[in-house]
Amino acid sequence: MTNEKKIILLIGICICTLFASCQKEVVTYEEVRATEQEVINNFMDKHGFKVIKEYPKNGIFKDSEFILLDNGSYLHVTNSGKGKQTALGTEITCIAKGVILYKDSTRSFDGFQPDKEWTKWPIKFKYIDNGGTYNSDKYFLSEGLASALKFVGDSSSVSMIVPFTHGSLYQLSVYMPIYFERIDFIYSK
């Protein structure tokens, strides 16, 4: 073998080794969703939350009960508010507190206290029910959060777990669910 062929072979081996070492592990969407569900399940187990199969006929949830909504969000109604469920197009003022559920940690937020780091509370939006995107707040407002309005009225209070698939723009960027310990919905006048 000539020196030229040895050099070309050596360069070829180096290039193959370089490409092989630069490849990142590819994580599939299914793996991300499975990780998220594991985070949600662990959080629910840790806090003694239970998923019930049907919405309570009397509208009253026990302290640790959540219902799994069609969009994958979990809902616990604390106070169903005044009147019937929210009509489409209703102007809503929303305040919330809770935690972002990262895989190995959490990060708290509290809209009932001054918090300039995350978002300006309260959040105001118009209720739509078409699976659309809410863009007035990138951190917390989402189709998942607004889905509670199908079940509650003015001056209501709920708890929710919202997966990233129906979450805010922020949730979509970090692939993490949010546990809303308390969300208050008030009709804007």
C-alpha cells in the first residue's frame, strides 16, 4: 500500500470517527410524552391525588380528586362559581399559582403575590373553545388552562395539571407540565 493510499485511508477513518462521535442521542416525541406522563404520575402519587372516571354529578370534588379531561389536562373544581358554565367569547380575568414540573425539580409561581419575573398578573383573555392558541401570555395561558371554563362560571376556582401538549408557549418550549394549585376565573366587566 502506497503512502498516498495510507493517508487517504487514515483521513477516511478520522472523518468516520468524527461523525460518529458528533451524533447526539435522538429523543422521540413518544419518549418526551412518556417522560412527561411519568412526571405527572409521580407528582400525583406524591400528593395523594386520585383520578376519578366521571365528573361528580353534584359538581363537588373531594379534596384529592381530579378528572382527566379529553385534552389530557387534569381538573379539580374547588368552587364552580356563580351561574352556569362560561359562554364562548366571555372576557376572563385569571390569576393563578402553582409549580412547573420539571423532570428532577419544580419551580413555583404565585400570581396572588407580586411577581415580576414570570408574568404580569392578572391575565386577561377572551374564552374560545376551538383548540386555539392563547397568545396574550406566553408562560401560563393556554388551551389546557382555559378548558376548565367548560365546567365553571364567574368567580370560580380550580386546580389543574396541564400537560405541555395543551400548554402555554413556554410549556411547549420546555416540554413540561404545570400544576396549577389554584386558578381563579373572574368575568371581566
